[in-house]
Amino acid sequence: MLALGLGLTAALIWAVHDLLARKLSQGAALLPIVLVVLGAGTLALIGPVMVLGDWSALSGAALRLALAAGLAFALAIGTLYRAFSIAPARIVSPIIGAYPMLSLAIAVAQGRAVTAWDWLSVLAVVAGIAVVSLTSQWQASAKDPSPLPAMGWSFLSACGFAMTFALGQEAARQGSELPVILITRITALAVIGGLFAIHRSSFGALRGNWTLVCLMGAFDALALSLVTLSGRLAFAEYATVASSLFGVGTILLASFFLNEKLRPVQWIGVGVVFAGIGLLSAQG
């Protein structure tokens, strides 16, 4: 199924993005990183979209949906970086990784057919992500802050991602996919750029990391584009579900390339995740 394949590819790309982001982990200034990630991705998209995009097919409804998707994406990516800056992945990832449940709820609200097997498959994916994240190695200490703020930011990020994909895919169905992708990105960039200006942030914290952050931006733009492009395909919501595997993908990549061994219970979680994906594939 093509939509599922696009989602899995997006998850792998986001996993590589997150692996690179570990070099800029906790303590770094957030707004400069988010702004450069969005800016680099936008620059990477401008050329192909301007040449290949069918701007004449962009309807007014698609334009409004793309603008709304951009606002949602600014919320999603901003709160994601915020959550990861104050809490470990074992707290943040299970909450953000649950956005497929919200995506299915949105699909139901749109009048699309969602079966009990769909819900069971997504529940397996979300449960597997939670198992892998919650059993990751991390030692708590008395100095650690309360996890509640990070959980709140994570929930906002999950809502932002679910709305981004739903609005972006609907915009793609009502207009031209490539212009929708670029408009979504530019809108998110404008929001984060405005916050950057208001807070009078600087790029000093990125000294020596520009190449890394720009590469992260290109990966992020490509992954989001793949999920948006699935909007015209059958079972488009499956791309959204599959894309949520990026957290598990990051842990798997770290186990292979950084020699961070997975515990047996984590392998069980990985198995549950892919069992859920297999159920989705079988239904398609």
C-alpha cells in the first residue's frame, strides 16, 4: 500500500533527523534551532515546488487549509523541541507518538470509514512505541524537574502533528500537493520567525552546528512532504500512523550505529509496533 510506504519512509527520515538532533540535545537554545530547521527545509523545497508545482490548481479552500496546517506545524515542532529540552525521550515520546489515535478520530469526524481493526492496529503501534520508550535506559534523580510541564508540551505537540497531517492531506486533496507543502512550510517559518524576533534570540548558540541543523531541516521537509503527498491516496491516514514510528526508528538506529543495546522488553515493543503496521497493511 503506497500510503503506508510513504509513512514508513517519512518515519525513517525523521528517525535520522532525530539521531542528528541528539548532538544538539538538552540545554540548547530552542528558537534558533527550530527557525533554521524550518528555514533550511523551506529553501530546499522552493526550487522543486516552483518548477514542478501546479499553482493554477491551488484553490482558495486548499490555500486556507495549507495556512492552517502551517500554524499547526509551528505548534507541533515548537512544542516538540520544548518538551525534549526539559525531559527525556522516555517521557516525551509515548505522548507525542500517540498522535495516530487523534488522527483516526479526525478521520472519523471527516466521515471516513474507520474500522475496529484500524483502531486495534493503531493501538498496537502506540502501545509498542510506549513500551520501547518507557523501558529506555534513564536514571531519575532528585534534581530532575517535575515531568508534568514536559507532558503538557508533548500533548500539545501530538495535537499539532495530528492537525498538521489532517489539514495538509485535505489541502492536497482539494488543490495541488506541491504548493500546499511549500505554503505550509512558509507559514510555520513565519510564526517561528516572529517568535524569534519578539524574544530577540540570536544564532550564537548554533556556532559550529550550521551544517548539522540545515541537514536536519532538509530531512524534516522531505518527511513532512511525503505524508502530505499521501493525501490523495487511498487510506491516507495510514501514512500518518506509520510516520509515528520515528521514535522507535531513532532507537533502532542508535542501537545499530551508536551501539546502544536494546533490552529484551524493548524488542518486544518493536515487535508489537510492526505487528500493528502489518495489520494495517493487511487491511489495505
